Amino acid sequence: MNDTRLIDIAAALGISVTTVSKALKGYTDISENTRARVLEMVATMNYKPNANAVNLRTNETKTLGVVIPTMVHHFFSSVLNGIIDEAENRGYLVIILQSNEKYELEKKQIALLQQKRVDGILISLSNETDDFSHINDAIKKNTPVVLFDKIAKLVDCSKVVINDRKAAYDAVTYLINKGYKKIAHFRGSYTPQNSIDRFLGYKKALEDHNIPYDPTLVYLCDHNSDFEDGYDNAQKLVAEHKDVDAIFAITDLVAIGIIKYLNDMHIKIPEQIAVFGFSNWFMSTVISPKLTTIDQPGYDIGQRAASILINEIAQIKEHLPVIHQTIELPTLIIERESTIRN
């Protein structure tokens, strides 16, 4: 472990600690010759600044905290890649924590990040979160927060999202234009805003195309919108609605569960039942049939959220007003075999 101190460098050069410190900080009253000597001795003695001392002096840790609901979802891994790339480019480290879709754990993770004195927090809310006091408390303590994907409209902070309602509307409209008429929806939990908006988009598309909304065609995914939700609900749907001809799923992982069940039951996709997913997970291209889905720009969401957060950190440090913004990124329908009839 290197324990070289400024006083050691000063002693080796026969100059004061203040002069060494000024040389390292680029002060103009230090000659180029002295600066060169200091830098050469720094390299020789392998001096590294004490990070804790720097943090105390600047009141910064150069660290961002991230809380995501789950690590296993491809979407969130893409978001993390965007966050990490932006943070590294701008000199920040990233601490990544998981709420496991649990409200109490999310509160603990936010508290832990504050204890670690992170400069700012990025978070996608858990499915259970319906009280936002822990987020608001962090903001009140001058820790900037940026929400992404699963957000809360009642929290006054910047947000990076897609238009979930429009994306769902476009997905269901696509199915209707393909000739599908009895379309089920496997929806997410009742609390997350993106789950609510995707359900509303589904419902609105039916109404705009004169297809009566049937609440019995909506199935709740209460296992965190995972594979089992898709598989189990597909089993219920097929038993309860023999004439259903399409399913719009809250996520690709749910859609893959649907496809697995339909394949197990030798129900032809899409000839008998079409399946439409959401997020464009890489698995959507390797299952059979390949999954039609909404491309959700995870990397861009992460990169943009991190950029906004770092900018707000700088504004707070300079005592400048922070104007919160909501950034809405575009989505795209990716058409594949699961909805294309011969």
C-alpha cells in the first residue's frame, strides 16, 4: 500500500508542503521548473492523493448511487451500461444496489447510499413503492435524484422515460391492423406508473378501434412480471377464453413464458394465438417463434439519466438553480414471427 505523503515529497525536494500542493493544483505563482520537479518526484515516489482527504476538502465523493428493481432483466442491464459509461467518461464511480421489487429494501438502499455520501442517486422504483417519502427526504437533504423507467409523478425531480401509454397503444393497434380482434393483456402490478400506462394504452387502442374492452381478458402478473407469470397466466387464459387470438405482454420475459406454454400445448403461434412483448430483450430473437416486441432504449435511458444527474450535481455545487426536466425517449415496434400470419 502506498503511503507517500506531500510532506515526504516536500522533504525530498527541499521545498515547503504548500509549494508542492500548489504545484499539483496548477497554481500560476509556481514556476514551470518547480512544477516539473514536483511532478517528477510524484512519479518517482508513486504518490497518490488520499481519496478521503480529497472528498472532505471538496465535499464530493465523485460517486453515483443506482437502485434498480432487479439485476436479471436485460433492460436494466442495458440501462446500467449506459449509466456506467457516462459516469466513467465524467470521472464518477457507480454503486449499484437492488431493491428486488421490495419497498422496504428500496428504503434501506436509499439510506445506505446517503450514508456513503454519494453525490447523487438514480433509481427505478420497485413494484411495491407507493410512498415516496424516502425519495423526497433525500432530495430535501440536497442529494439530487433522477428517476428512470418506473417513476413517480408526485416526486419533484428529473425523470427519463419512454411514453409507455403510446408504446402500448401502438402495439395493440398493430395487432388490430393485422386482423387480431380478441386481444388479452398480461399487465404488471397496479402501482408502477409504467404498468398503469401500458394498461391504459392497451385499453385506449381497443376503444379507438371499436373493440369492446373486456376486463376478463386482463391478467395480473404478480410475480414481478417474470417467466412464471407468462406461463401460468397463459394456462388460465387458454382455459377461460378459447377464442382469444392475441396477447400483449407487459415485458418480453412474460411473453417468453407465454410462448413456452403455448409451445408445450402445441398451440400454433401466431396462427392460433399471436404474442407481442415489450423491451426487445436479446432472448426475443432466439426463442421460437421470434418475438415481436417494443424496442425500449435501455442504454440511452441510462446514459441520459446519468448525464442529467451529473449536470445537476454541478449546478448544486455552483449554487445555480436546478430546473428539473422530464426526458421522453422514442420506442420502436420490432416485427418478428410471433405476430406474422402466413
